[in-house]
Amino acid sequence: MQAYLTFNGNAAEALAFYAKCLDGKVIFSMTFAESPMADQTPDSHKNKIMHATLEARGHQLMASDLPPNFPFDGYKGFSLSVQAKSVDEGKQLFEALGAGGQVTMPYGETFWAKGFGMLVDKFGVAWMVNAEH
């Protein structure tokens, strides 16, 4: 399974941020203007992302911007989880993803992990960073 995030017009910015934080790369990106639906797309959405894929840490995250006239209701009921190889790497990931966002549980030791923390990033996406060893 893969997560697919839908953004409110800032998918390209979010994916670039995630690529930097997670040492990943956007391996595919298509705007509405580049799609077969270009002639059906209002000018306001031509440069928005119709579909993109980010590859990082051996996984893929897919994303797009909402099509025209679709309301954005935010993100509810899930978190993206990233596993760190060490406590120090986990702290770095946590700080990078949390830049401009909100910490909901500070990164630190728990009964199940040497390092764990929760945050909502600057795009409104919830993340959990875990370092078990």
C-alpha cells in the first residue's frame, strides 16, 4: 500500500519539501496542463499537479492537487510514519519535517522506542517518526 495525498494547490511545494527532508526524489510529475485533460482545465489549475510520485527511503508517496471546484477539508484520521535507522537520524527527520509545523508529541524515548515523536507539518499532514533501536 502507498499513501496518496491531495493538496490544496501546493503539491509541488510539499513534495519538494518532503524530498529534501527525507533525502528523496520526485520521480514523476504531471501538471493538469501536461495531461490529456488540459483543454478541460481552467487556467487557474493548468500549473497545478495532476499526479506526482516521490520516492524516498525505499517507499513511494503519491500526491496531487485537488481538481478545480473540489473543496479541501484538510487531513484527518491518519499519520504518515517514517522509520529512522538511529535515534540521531530520527531526531534529524523529526526536526526537518517539523520545520514550520506543529509538534504534537516531542521527540524522545518511549517504552516502545528509543526515539519517537509526532508532528503536523507546515502543509497540515500528520507524521510519526520512530527509531526503535
